[in-house]
Amino acid sequence: MRDAAGAGEPLALAPHCFLKRLETPALYDVRADALYELDEEGLQFLAAGPSRRGAACTPETAAFVEFCLAEGLIVPSVAPTAISVPAAPPLAPSLRYLLVHLTDRCTLRCRHCFIGPQTGTDLPLADILRAADEFAALQGLRFIVSGGEPMLHRHFWRLNERLPSFPFRSILLTNGTVVDREAARALRFHEVQVSLDGPEDAHDLLRGRGSFRRALGALRLLAEAGMSISVATVVFSGNLERFDELEAILRQFPLKGWSIDVPCPAGALLEHTDLLPEPRRAAQLMSRSFGGGFYGSSGGWACGAHLAAVMADGTIDKCGYFTDRRSGHIAEGLAAAWARIPRWRLAELSCDCPHLADCRGGCRFRARAHGDLRGPDPAMCRLRGVPVSSPPA
């Protein structure tokens, strides 16, 4: 790809772009949350310090450079800057998304929360930073900070100051109740996702009186501060018919994404089964989701194959729902736990469906709750109009 003749204009990777070795070489734009697959030659070309070589540049190289410039992936530089890239890919499948529950403390007592009783546990800052370092070394893409309410962690603002130094995208998941103007301006995350579950009466039914106004206020303050924002919505019996109203509320904000999900029967929801939505209607509402806030899979792996979760007590799981299947502890390192986390190939699922390559089997916890860990996720089946069988007796 690279022509040896000519010096040309020196270029460098944009500050928000990082080279990765996943299953294939890639370039990740943390600002746009965009992943570009490369071949080995392209990876080495960008790592060595690209340049615009004019007449000495091959047509293939020139087109590649101009594409990268147009996408804002490389920028003019005072001198060629070579950077190092990992010599070998990480464990397969690659760990791309790490969900870190900083604390189990929260300002709310949501009636669908799966975290369990609050114990006042905070994940030590040293463990959080260790997880961040190891995640970066494993070529991670999204470092997702959650709770409880993560902003209650005693060292949250120290973490906030450290996150921009890492080569991944940082995302804060919050209920918005402690976001004031000063906090909105001080946050250094790439994105903040606020939970909003309907117009005021519907949202407050699920999360508590006054929580809607605080969440909506947080979205306004974050937007005014220039933060990239998204919204997460849980479908439940109290908002099934309120999504048009909710969408009208959300139109006032420049949302990067809207994540809509059907709740899993776990945690507090088991004590409030009246909140469980009508399954078919709930699944159809998931189609309104947009943006990149999903944990997809690649190759022949089922959904969630690139995700791990660190809980507030330091244990590491497949996700926050699978706390009965601990895979390790942050003290032993991410890589060791990642090697033990259960995951499944599409061929191992008992799903006979033309949509399998698209939905990747859906949520394994919902499948297990329906009666078969390797079976279909009924929500994803209903979303695509696939008949859902009765759960095994």
C-alpha cells in the first residue's frame, strides 16, 4: 500500500482515534463510536506515520489517505509520528465492552432494579483503574460506568479526571438525579446516558416521585454543556401506551441514541410482577431504538459474546444478571476471568430461525428465564414476528 518514494505532507492519527487488534485489525474513533476494519497493511501504514505523498503515492494509498482525512481519522502533523500497535490479538472472542458497576448505592429505589439490596459497597478506585488499564491492554472499545448511581461513588470525580487518558470510549449511565449544572460541565465522559421511562406519571411510577423532573433536568443541563447524550428506556406495563408521548419529549434533545429494552424477570421486579409488560406489544416497542448503545457480537458468536461486567464487590460476570455464575474477581485480572466467562456460538443455540444471524440469539438471561439457556429469547422472537413456544415445563 505504501510507496517508498517521496516525503509528502506528514499526517498522524487524530487524537480521538486508536489502532486496535480485535479479531481483525481495526481503527476505533472513540468520539464517533465508529469501528473501521483494516487489513494488516493498513494497520502498519497508519502506525508508521502516514503521509500524503502526491505523485509518488500509489492510487490505492492516495484513496485510503483521502478517505481517512475525510472521516477525520487522520490529521495534518508537524512531523510523521509512529505509534506502537499490539503484536498479537487478544483472547477470542475479544473483550470489547466492559460494564463497571462502581457502587450499589443509589438515590432511587426503582421497582424493576436487578442489582439487589443496597449494601453501601463501593468498588475501590485502585480496582477501577486496574480494570481500565487491563481493558485498554485487551483492546477494549467501550468502558461503561454504572451503579447503583455511579456518581455516588466516593471517588467518582477522581475517576472522571482520569478517563480521558485511556484509549477507549467512556460512557456514564445515570438516573440523572445528582446531575446539576456544575456536574454537567465537569463530566469528561464521551457520552452520558440518562434513564427516562415515559412521561412524568409513568416514569415516576417505576422510579419514584420527582425522579422524572430531575432526569429531564439532567438531560437539559447535559445538552447545554455540549455533552453527547443518549436515553435508556425500560418497557413496563405503565408505559406501554405512552411511547408517542415519550418520543415527543425526547425530540427536544440531540440524542445520540435511544436504547429500549424489555426487562428481565430478576431482582425487585420479581416483587412487582404487575409491572411486567404484555410481551408482544413490549417487544414491538424495541424497534424504536436507535444509535450504538448495544452489545452486539461478531463472527459465529451469540449476542453478548464481547461483554463482561465488574460488580461493586469486585466480582466479574458475563453481565449484571448472571451474578449466580461468577467468573472471577478483579484481583486476579480481567483476562483470567474473561477466559472463564460462559459464551455460546450461534451453532450451539437451539434456535431454528432465519433471523438468527441478525438477532444473534438475543439475551441469554431472558432465554434462561423462558426455560432454556440455549433457547430463543422470546422478546427478540416477538420483535421479528417469530412464534414463541411455551416454556418447558
